[in-house]
Amino acid sequence: TGTSEQEVYTHAKRLVEPTNGLVVVTFPPRDLSRLSTFHKIACKTKKKLVIDFSQAYLLDRFSELCDRYPNTDHPNLCLYAPRKSWGLAGRKDVESNIPGLCYPENISEQDYSTWEREYLNRDNTINYLDIKEQQDYVFYCNYFQINQLIDVKPKPGSKYLRSITEPFSDEMLLDVVRVKNWLDLLNLELFGMCSEDKLHASGHANGIEIKQALRHINPKQIIPIHTENPSYLNEHFNNVKQPKYGETI
């Protein structure tokens, strides 16, 4: 069997707990189960999980349907306002082209989409200037956001937890090389590059789980489609129909 979400929690918590610097973590941005795992770790280690506005929006929409995931106003959750084209996030002292005047706050808001602006003035919204005590934060940062760490400036002893699938294509390997270059530049220690680190649990069912599901469903016929080993089911079920190219079932 593969790594479970509980194992991800256990192994990630073991890395997060003793960290004196910033913990930077990446996981699939819409994986709310993984977000919840790192939120639980943040709560247990007395830190705050920092997420982006799109994840906050997703949590708010799901909160209308269920209470399975943390609310965006949870005390161990922060929302991160990144610097954009104006670069004024968190700055109210930037002089404008008019002598003696600073750029007003509404100029900074123009950097953000309309749906993002509702998150700008939340009590738990922070920016790079707020992350001073870095040991207090678990900072979500995906591949496309890693340049934000230039502003955050992770201090020595910080870690990068890669809680996503191992690279399995040339393109993914190139992405890993780019990320490693960033991590070397920022002196971040990398974890999660191999399955032994147990920082990622696949969303795919394994063979045992598929067998259990099929026995519970008890279908009249089983037709394997999305698999690299279509004959596997023949060993466990006698109602498997193997599809053939050009044949109608």
C-alpha cells in the first residue's frame, strides 16, 4: 500500500516541530485534505499556516457546504497578500510623485482582482513585512509563487517540504531543477524528493482498495480501462471483460 495521509501528518510534523526558521511547504493547491493536514500540524506545533487568497476562497465556498475543513478566520490560519505590479502590499509610506504625499491605500488595492480585495483587510491577512518571527509560520508556496520568498527572506535553518508527487516526466524533472536552484539561492533545506520521506499520499486508490471497492459494489461486469496492468483483476474476479481495440462492448 502507498503512504497514508496520517503518515504524511506524522512525518511532516517531525520535520516541522524542531525548525527554528521558516517552514515552506508546497502541495497541490486545491487539495484541501492536504491543507487540513498541514493546518493540524500548525495547530499542534503552535504555528500558523499561511495560505494564498485562492485557497482561502476555496475554503470559504466549502464552508457553505460542510465543516470538514478549517475556516479562514481560524487563529492558526493566515492569508498572504503578495506584492504585485505596484509592489505596495503592506506599505503605506511610499511617496508618490506629489511631494509630501504617499500612495493611498486604494492604489494598492488596484493590484488585486475584485474577488481578492475582500481578503486584503482581514484581521489575519499578512504580507512579507509581517513574517518576522519566521519560526511561527508554515508558509504555503507553490512552484509559481516561489519568487515571493525573495521578499520573505527565509532565515538560516529554514526548510522546504515538497508534499507533491515525485517527478515522473522530463518536464517535471526540469521544474525540480528550477526549484532546487531557487532553494540553493535561498539556503532552504529540501525534503520530499523521494517516497521514503513520506510527505505525499497519492489520491489514487491502490490495488487492495480497488479490490475492496469492487467487492462492495459487486458489479455484473468489470471492464478495466485506465490501468497499466489490465490482467491484474482477472486474478481476483471471474467477471472481467478485457476491452479490445475496435471491439464494441
